[in-house]
Amino acid sequence: MSTIGCSAFLDQIGIGSFDWGYLVIGILGLAVLMLVVIILLIVQISKVNTLKKRLNRFVLGKDGASLEEDILKLFSDNRLLLEQAEKDRQDIDTIFKRLQTVYQKMGLVRYDAFNQMGGQLSYSLALLDENDNGFIINSVHSTEGCYSYSKEIRNGDNSISLSQEEAEALAMAKGTAV
């Protein structure tokens, strides 16, 4: 080993015969390591700045409105939508209740009331709601004129006997016609 540059002090601390080439290599290695760490630090600072810009754009918005104001507007809009949805539910319930009493089932039977008449000018018309309540209109056409009468239907039945045509029209309206 070379003892160039040896001194009594270095001998006293135990590195008098130290090879200075290793020291130079170590210092160069640390310098490269520091350079890599500095490059990584610069990359991280760049990423943090990009995130800060995105956060500021998100918080401040285009026109400078704060995020808090936008969130409050969203809550207000959400409340209005919930109120409208509740109103719509109530309207739908009202419509369903009304639909139960609307005449929605129909049966029509045309027939000749008298043999001498042709063209099936007489008819029986049954109109029922969802609960099979309604009426039957029977119109009889003859040579002397046209006569109409009605019969009330409750729960799909009536208290007055029905003619064959009226029973057929009622069955059509109830959906039980064969």
C-alpha cells in the first residue's frame, strides 16, 4: 500500500494507510446518488404543482365561484328534485284513484231485434270501470222507432235479468266472453 500523503494524525485515527482511490469512488458514488435524488425531487415538485393547479381550478372554478357555493346549489337543486318527485308521486296516486272509476272496459254486441229489420241496427253496449261497476245501454231499433234503456251493473252483476245480447256485451266487457 502506498503511504503517500500519510501523516501522524491519520495514523493516530487509524486511517494512515487508507487508499484515497476508494474515497474518490465513494464521493463520486454519493454525487451520482445525490443527482438522482435531486432529479426525483424536481419530478415530485412538478407533480405537486400540477395537482395544486388542478385543485385551484376545481375549488375556484372558471368564474371564481367557490366550491362551497356550488355544493350548496347542488343541495338546493337536490331538495327541489325531491319535492317535485314527492308531488309527482301524489299526482300519480290521484290519477290511479281516478282511473279506478273511469269506464275502461267495453263490450258491444250488434243484433237484429226483429226479424223483419235488417242491418243489425240494435245494439247492447256495456261500459265498466276497473271494479266492474258501470251500466249496459240497450238500443232496440224497430219500424216504429228506436228505444233505449239502461241497466246498472255493480261488481260485474245486476239485479235485473239480462237478455242474451246484454249478457254477451257484459261478458265482453269483463273479458270473459267465449
